[in-house]
Amino acid sequence: MSDTQVKTPVWFWILAVIAVLWNAMGAWDYSATQLRLEWYLSGFTEEQLAYFFGFPAWYEALWATAVWTAFLGSIALLLRRKFASILFLVSIICFIASAIYSFGFTPAIEMMGIGGAIFSAIIFLSLLGFFWMARWASSAGIMK
């Protein structure tokens, strides 16, 4: 058994902190929406709010799982834990399932516009990036 430890690159720490902050914003958005914080939701139309509050329970569960596994995955990434990639994978699967429902079976595009679709794509790409980073760090011996 080797006692050599791989030095963690500075860029890894920077991206791990960005992952935590990025996914903390997602957790905040989810929480503020679920708590129906008036000041947070004041920028949405009544039609958009009805859309958000009309999600079926199974969709809410997917959304919650996607958000919280991404946030926990980010913390695991920062702590250099191998299970970070599993958490990001669960988040990606839940995100894809929720996006299929949102964009395939609801008027999501009409509610949020093309900007909402672009933002969803950015979220998806960030999840893929953090998943890839966690997998790479595991194979490079950075993760514990």
C-alpha cells in the first residue's frame, strides 16, 4: 500500500467552492418557492405562480431530490468524498426526469420563456461538469 498522497490542485478547490455556492442558490430557490416567500416570488406573474404551485407531488419530490443531492454533492466535492459523483448522478437523473415532464408535458416554455429553457440548460451542464469533476478527482486519487 502506498502512503503517497496526491496534491489537490488549486483549481479543484476553486471549482468546488463555486459548486457549493451555485447549488446553494438552487437550494435557496427551492426553499423560498416551497415556503412561498412573498418577497422572493413577487417578480413572478400570477400565472407563473399557479404553474409553480400546481406541480404534482411526484414532481416536487424529483425537484427536491435534484436540488438537495446537487447541494450535498457539492459539499462532498469540497470535502473530497468519493460519493460526490453518486450524488451528482442522482441529481442529473432527477433533473432529466423533471425536465422531460416540464418541457414535454407542461407549458413551461410559455410560462418562463426561452430564458427559462436556457437557464435549465445551464443547470444541466453545470451538473454534468460537477459530476465529471468528481469522477475525475476520484480516478486521480484526490477523493477519499
